[in-house]
Amino acid sequence: TLVPPSALGRGLDATVAAELDQHSLDAAIEGLKKIPEVLECHAPAGSTDLLVRVAARDPDDLYRVAEEI
């Protein structure tokens, strides 16, 4: 069963674009797994390396999570 982020007190659902060295992709994904706010991670074609879907409490919390990513 999927739990909506709002049920956890995290009403802000956002996507963060991340740039990284392609040789570090596996390590980056392992690191993202340790961030509880990360819901999904996608590797799109094009200039963006990763799109990371996160759940945050508010804009300040989103900024904190984006910095951690």
C-alpha cells in the first residue's frame, strides 16, 4: 500500500534535478536511498542527470532536502 506524503506531514511534493559525474551514478543512487524524503529517482535522457522526487514539509524543508541531495 502506498502512503501519500501528506499522511506523513509532508504536504510538499517536488522534483529536484541533480547533476553528477556519470561514473558516480551507482554511489549517488545508494546515497539517495539513505535520504528518507526521497520517494523516486529517474535518469532521463538529455542534459539532466537525475530527477529526484521528494516529499517535504514546506519550502524551507525542501531547500534542506535539495541541499542534502
